[in-house]
Amino acid sequence: MHTEHTHIAVLGAGFGGIGLTIKLQEAGFDDIVVLERADDLGGTWQANTYPGCACDVPSQLYSFSFAPNPEWSRTYGKQPEILDYLRTVAERHGILGHLRLGTELLDARWDDADSLWRIETSRGELTADYFISAAGVFAEAKYPALPGLDTFAGRAFHSLHWDHDHDLTGERVAVIGTGASAVQFVPEIQPKVEALTVFQRSAPWIVPRLDRPTLGLERLLLRHMPLAQKAVRGTWYTLIEGFGLVGFVDNRFRHPYELLGRIQLRRQIRDPELRAKVTPDYMIGCKRAIFSDAYLPALDQDNVEVVTDGIAEVRPHSIRTRAGAEIPVDTIIFGTGFTAIPTAFDRIIGRDGVSIAQLYHQRPQTYLGAAIAGFPNFFCTLGPFGAAGNQSAIFMLESQIAYIVDALTTLRDRGEHRVEVRGEVQDDFVEEMRRRSADTVWLTGGCESYYTTPEGGNAGLYPNWSFEYRRRTRRFDIESYEVSA
């Protein structure tokens, strides 16, 4: 039976996969297959449809630099508008024909004898000269291990899998978790429910969002003056990049940001007891700070209770806390975030029979977040130390996309076929990341988050300025790789 062969296989049709395919096509690569398990493109913006779902980076920055959009309706794009933007970009650049929607990766293994990737999907097998993962890190729901959860008689679901057919009106709802998703959907459901209990393990830092609709005059200006749009994008880039002062320069820079958060707390929470409950006890930046103007006022409503006691047990119609309180519950919504490692990484096997997930469990490791030793002819986006805590993910993605496209173009021009980052180069890079992370707020700020490993190390944030990262990825450094025909 004939097995289909493609020059380049890409995993994922979110921002990373779409941007990568566009730039590969522009560089003259036409034999590309994009594998996407969902029935639509969009990645996390196709998967997350909970009420209030929106980006926490301003839309003028959370968009491709090569596909600016002057028509954003708000400062921060909401999920439907971001998904529409991605569809428009994909259609405009003519890449829809490369997408294999509804096609899940089951297994991908490097064949050293034939120097190619053997890929098994839910719709058949194929081989590829190069395999690139653009799988997103917010793809798998994370659930807490709660005794008795299987006995719960009501409805329970994760924000990633929102049950839109389930009417919350008049219900007693428990929200478990206070991450970015919960901060967005709690204000949306609070007016509908009879009672809302928010189970909080640690209080998030909430800072002003200052979201607003864009004016027609603004959109007109951006539409007809591209330089104005670049100026707006550059301004947002500079403001957000400044968070790096707290993250990896000196945590004493946190004080102005913490002051903003404390002012927000005092202004929006009237009850001193509640205010004390939702005041963070760690440095801002230690975990993800959240932009919201609606979350704290929602907590201060008469039908809302914030519970900081741990959950002892879930019962058929209630939740019992470790302090002994029993809280009646009709519906449980998990706002507990995502697993750190996509399940697809268990299925990508390198030269030595080891999966990417196994490597990451040993320690976070890549070279520039874009290549992995032991995985020939493989690249990735937003791998460990390829994401920034102080910049739009799109900026980092575009840096990696440019690097990967330059790599494949260089190999094509030189007549080389096989490429793999040198082990010692990757080790030196990971050690550099370890050294630079030692005094960052992520490791010294007094909290636990997906920014850190269970051992207390950096889980994969780039501990330096994003513009410095872009400089390092501007050119494919072939001398850091083993290459051959």
C-alpha cells in the first residue's frame, strides 16, 4: 500500500501553524501538510469558547506583524473576533489547501535508516522529510484530583470544554481555580446564578485592564495610515516588554505594579475581610498577573463567596471543605488551567526512542525553543525557553518562524537534507537559561506556578528581553547543527 509523502509536516493550525505555513509558502515551499485534530483552524481560539473568553494582550500586538488588522473592535480582542482574524489571514494567504482538519497525531517516529519521519494519524499514515510542531501549550485541560468527584450528581466541566447547553440560571455553582480563564468567566456567570462559590488556592494579582471599544475614527486612521498602526503596535510592545524589569532584572521594580494591584483591590472590594482573602501573598510576576476590571467587583456581590479552605471531598450534591463546611452545589466548573506538556509530545519519538515529553519531564530542554537534540529534521515553536513572560506570544512565534524558515531555506540552498542541533550547543544554552533564571521573580517570588518545575527551576520562560531573543533567532546558525546530505 502506498504511503503518502510530504516534504514538510506541521502539527497544529493555531497562530504558530498558520504563520509558519504562510512564511514557508512565501519562501517557495509548497509541499506542506498541516495536521490539526480539531475540525477547524484556530488552536486555542477555536477550543476555548467559555463566556468572556478574550486575549490578555492588546489586539494590535496580539496579531501577525505581516497581517495587521485596523478593524479590531476593542483594545483586547474577544475569542470570536480573534478566530475570525485567523480564518481571514489563512484565506487571504491561500494556505487552506494545506490543512488536514480533523486529523489527530497518533504517532511520529524518526526513521534513522531512511532519514525521514514516519507519521501515523487518525486518517492514515504519511512520511515527511521535516516535521515541525506548532502544537499549543494551552491545549489540554488540567483537572485537580478531588476525592469523591466521580460521585457528583450534578454537571461538571472544565472551562476548555464549556457546556453551552447547560443553563446556569438560578443554580448553585462552584468554580474551582482562579486562573486567567476563571477571572474572565466569573463576571459573566455571576449575575445569572443563585449562588457562586469560588474556591481559591492562591489569590491572583489583578491589575487594571482598561479595555474599551475602538472608535470609528481610530479604525479609519489605522486603515489609511499604516505608520500609525506600527506606532500603536510599537507602543504596546514597549509597555509590555517593560514587565521584564520585574521578571529578570530586579524584583524591586515590582513595587509600582503591585501598587496598581493594591489600588485596584481597595477601589473594587468594599469588604475588608474579603479584600484580605483576595490579596496575593507573593511578588507580582511570580505567576501570571491578570488584567481585569470586572473580576474583583464580581467577587464583591451578595451571591458570591470566596473559599480559601482546601477541598476535602466532593459529595453527590455538595463540596465539603477541610474546615468542615458543606457547600451545596449544582454545577462545578473547573478553571484550573492546562497541562504543561501537550499530549502530542508523548507521541513524538526521536532518534534514540525517547519522546519529547520524556525529555521535558527530565528537564525543560531545547535550543532557542525551536530545536531539540536527538530529534533530527525537527523544529518546534514555543518550546522551553522560547516563550516570554513579558511579551506577546506572537512576537516570539514570529521570531521562531523566521528562524525555522531560514533553516529550511539554507538547507535547500546548500543541498543538505539532514539537520540536528548539536547536543553540546543545546546543553550550553540550557545551562545559560538556568544561570540567568536563578534570581528571577519566577523562582524567588514565593509562589508555585506553571512558570516553574516541581523542583523549583524555570519551566521554560526565556529569562531575557524579547528583542535580544529576536536578535539570536534572526539568522539560522548552521554552525550549531550537524548537517549532511
